[in-house]
Amino acid sequence: MELARVKQLLDAYFEGATTLQEEATLRSYFSGSQVAPELQQYQPLFTGIVAVQKEKSTRLLHLPEEKKTISRWWIGAVASMVLAAGIFGLLNQEPSLTTEEKEALAAFEKTREAFKMLSQNFNEGAEELVYIHNFKETKNKILK
């Protein structure tokens, strides 16, 4: 292989711009015995890559089984439903009155009934005042 072509492939290799076929060409060149003296510094790199590719592990790998996980979507949906149910429960809750509040409410109702009765009595009294006014007018007519 031409020295210029090998240098061009090396530059492309170190820039990360080579194809798999060009990398295979470089590995085969550096695996051979006719490597140019100025490129011999790269020979261990490519022979090491070839050696690593040939290695096989005899050790058995035990990968842990994947646990079935609940997707985040389901967790979010359940959390939203729980939150909505909680808010609904709080908003529709009947307000419970304390004993003091119940007593105050009862006193208010009694006072309202008393004022209603007072108002009715005043209205009846006002109707009778009309008769007094008519009597006064009639008296003034007669006395004049």
C-alpha cells in the first residue's frame, strides 16, 4: 500500500472520519510485516485492536432480570385522581358547627322571632293611629 494513502487514512482515522472498511485496511496494513519506519509507532495500536477483537470471554454473565416497573404515566394518573378526590371531598364537606356556634344560631333565631312579633305589633298600632288622625280631623271640622 502506498505510504501517502496510509498517512491519509491515519489522519482521517484520528479525526474520526474513516469508514469501517478503511479501518479494516489500516488494521491489515499494520498487522503485516512491511510497515514504514515512520509509522511503526502506530503498529501497537492497531495490532492491539486486532488482538482485543479476537479475545473471547469464557466467563458466564448473569444479567439480573428486569423488574416490571409501573410506568410514570400510570403513577401520574393515579396521583391526579387521588388529588382530585381529596379536593372534591374537602369542597363538598358539610361544615360542622361547634356547640358555641349552635347556641349562637339558636339565640339569633329567637331574636329574629321576637323582632318579627314586635314588628307585627307596631304595624297594628300604626293602623289604630290612622283612626286617631281621622278623629282629630273630624273634631277640628266640628269645632270650627
